[in-house]
Amino acid sequence: MLQNFEKGRYTLFKNIPTPFCSLYIFKQPTSPTTQTFKNFTAVRRLLRRLLPQIVNLQMDNNLQTKLLRHDEEPELEGSLTQRVWTESKKIWRVALPGVVSRVCAFGTIVVTQSFVGHISELDLAGYALVQTLSVRFVNGILLGMSSATETLCGQAFGAGQHHMMGIYLQRSWIVDLITLTVLLPIFIFGTQVYRLLGEDESIAKSGGYISLWFIPFVYNFVFSLTIQMFLQAQLKNMVIAWLSIFQFGLHIPLSWLLVYKLGLGLPGAMISLSASSWFLVIGEFIYIFGGWCPYSWKGFTVAAFKDLVPVVKLSLSSGVMVCLELWYNAVLVLLAGYMANAEVAISAFSICLNINAWEFMISLGFLGAACVRVANELGRGNAKAAKFSIKVLLGTSIAIGTFFFVLCLVFGRKIAYMFTHDERVVDSVSELSVLLSFSVLLNSIYPVLSGVAVGAGLQGIVAVINLVCYYLIGIPTGALLGYLTSLQVKGIWIGMIGGIVSQSLALVYLTWKTDWDDQVKKSLERLNRFYVKASDDTEEISN
């Protein structure tokens, strides 16, 4: 902190708040006498006593300093190729573990469904009902609310407020735990809920029984989703990828052991699902509490119970944004179920949606990367880097989307044989392959822009966009084309694409018109509002 300048023999204390600067700039005597030397020594002693207090004041004022200096952000260095390569490495560092973890998480549910399907067709129908309606409903709410953690932790990491990340994580646990407990009657009274939806009595009873087994499983969402956002924001999510791989590797033999060797049947399959899911959460707890996050996790604190209302507001807007997107496909499947040839319609539509969902796992990885990169750069006060990251993210995602777009066009009919040998369903999937290809291509655009919005804290605006584009444009258009024309399932899918296209255009316009310098100010103001002073001085890590 001290710099000695030989010319003029001035001692300057840098990074001291302006009101104190005059106390710390003084001239040393060129030919010191005894008296002047004593005066000089007295001043030095005074400085030693005041310096710790002023350093603490400077740390608390650090965010305000960033607000004043954000207009002086440095130019991005290197050639365009070097900058793209550097940014791409940062993106993939976040996106790749996110893709792996989501594919493995999706895989555990699919494996469990496969084991249940070999036990009983009725239980398979009940499992599909619970997983499609109840679990997706709750997962959508918790995933959306957890994205508020991604916004706050990403911006805190970029601003150097590492101790705040642990507080945000604990606040998200409180909010999500209360939310899930409020939603628990959906699983406790599952049979009654499915009866109200008009399901067959036997399927409703089976679904109600299975929904009780899902209760310990859904509680892992409170911790797994938020911890993933917490670690992802500080670029430590590779541990989640490895844990997810171990989780998936454990789930298959454990399911086989419990279902077949021990003869537990359906309870064995559900116990395996919950056990493997909590294995991931316990691994994450060990990583965080074991000291691998020394700067962002300082232990449990009562500060987590403060300022919960603003966190709830941001979480609710995030939850609405994601839920409107996740429930969109479920409503369209429901529409397909009311058609004349419902069995073929639902089968073909579900196969295409499954293919689309598998590819969408990659898009979700880029959504997380977009949120982290934008939040980090806004927290640092660097609007130019945030805009450059958005361009690289879109370019990379569109390139991958184009690759899968071509694959779906070329192998559209053959893909259907992976799921069924019914030629009627295969023909229907083949007819939808062109529309499926365009859906896959659109997957490379709107998730990235949604991630950008989450990183900037614009979830409320995106929630309105999703509501209008999906439920006022997409679903009505699909219903009209599906029921009033001869297009049927194809008409529903065209409506879905119409909603996604309108959403993508709205998000592109939102991103283009956003004042990113203003977003820097808002992000730092948000961090200031939630800021809690660190209990002790800790060494900062580089970003």
C-alpha cells in the first residue's frame, strides 16, 4: 500500500478514501533536524494506529469505487481470434460440467422409469404421470427460484464479494425449503389431484402411491439446484460433473440390486432414485463444508435471515420465467391427448419432445454459462466484456445447434426406431422431423438469451415475454392449427415453434436495446443493498 517516490521524497498511501488523503501525504525533510525527525516519527505512529480503520473503510467503499470507475473499463486485449479463444475457454469451463450434470440427472430418472416399466405397465403409467405433472411442476418452480441464486452469486463473485456468496446460498435454501414444503400437498394428496385431472382411477391410485415415494427425492432439489448455481458462479462446477457421473454410475447397479436381487420391486426403484440423488447432495456438502470453498463459504450465519423479501421477489420472478417455459411442452402434450388418434399423436409428439429435450440439455449448459459470464462481468463493472461474451456465446451455441439441425433433417425417420417399431408412430415422427430440426436450431438461441437475462437480473421482463409468447401466441396458434385444420399434431408443433420464434425475437430485441453500462450500475447497487460486512479480513482471490 505504500509507495516511496524519490523525486520530492513524498510518501503516498494509495487506495485511501478521498477525505483522508490529506492526512497521508506529507513531505519528508531533506535535512532532518532532531525536532523534525521527532515530528516525523510522531506522525508515522499516528498513521500506524489509523491505518487498519482506514483500510476497513476502503474495503467497504470498494463497490462505490467500482461504480465511479466502470466507465474507465480497460480495452479487451489481443487480436479478435485470441479474445474469442480466451472467452470460449471461460464459457466451456462453465458449460461442459453443466451439460454433463444435467444429462446424468436426466439419465437417473429415465433409468428408474425403465426399471418401473419392467415391473408393471400400470406402475409405469403412474410413474410417468407423477414425473410429468407433479415433479416437473415442482422442479420448474424450484429451478426458476434457484436462478436468483445464480444471479446474485455470479455478480457477487465478479465484484469480489466472495463471502456474500455463502450468505446468498443459505438464503436460497431458506426460501426454497419453505416453498417446497408449501407445495408438498401435491404429493401427499396425489391420488385426489389426478382424479380432479380426469385420470383413470387405477392410474390415479398408482400415481398417488408413487408420488409419496417421490417426496424424499424432490427435497434434494432444494440443495442440488442451489449448490450447482453457487459453485457454477465461481467456476468450480467441475466437481458437480464428476459427482453426477458417479451418481449415475451408482444408480444403475443399485437399482438392479434393490429391484431384482432383493425383490423390492417398485419401492426398490424409488429408494434407489432417492439414494443416488442424495449421494450427489452429500458430495456437494462435503466439498463446500470441507474447506474447498474457503472464500465463499464462511459457515452458517444469522445474516442469511436478513433481507429475505428482496430475494423472494427476485426468486419469484425467476420461478415464473422458468415455469412458463417448462410447462409449455406439457400443455402441448395435453392438447395432443385430446385428438382423434390420441395414442399415436401422444407417442409421436413425446418422442420428438424427448429428442428435443436431450439436445436441450446442451442448451441448458450454455444458459448457465451465459448467466455466469454476464453476471461476473457486470459484477466486475465491465460492460464491454459482458457484451463480447454474449456474442461468443451465441456464436458457439448456434454452431452446435446447426450441427444437430442437420442431423435431425438427415436421420429424422431413423431416430424414431430408437423408441418404437410401430410404423404409424414412425411415419408421424418422420413428418415432424423438419419441425423438430427447426426446434433444435431455436434451442441454440433463446436459452442463451434467457441466461443473459438471468445474469443481468432481468427475470421479471423475461417472465412477461414467456407468458405472452407461449400462452397468448404459441398455444392458441397450435390449438387452432391442430383442431381446425388437417395438420393435427403438426399444427400443434407449428404453434409451439411460433411461440418460440416470437420469444427469441423478443429476447434478441431486449438484449440489443439493453443499456449494459446501466446494468453495471444496477448490479453493483443490488450488491450494495444486500451487502453484509465480512466478519474478518480475508485474503481475496483473483477472478
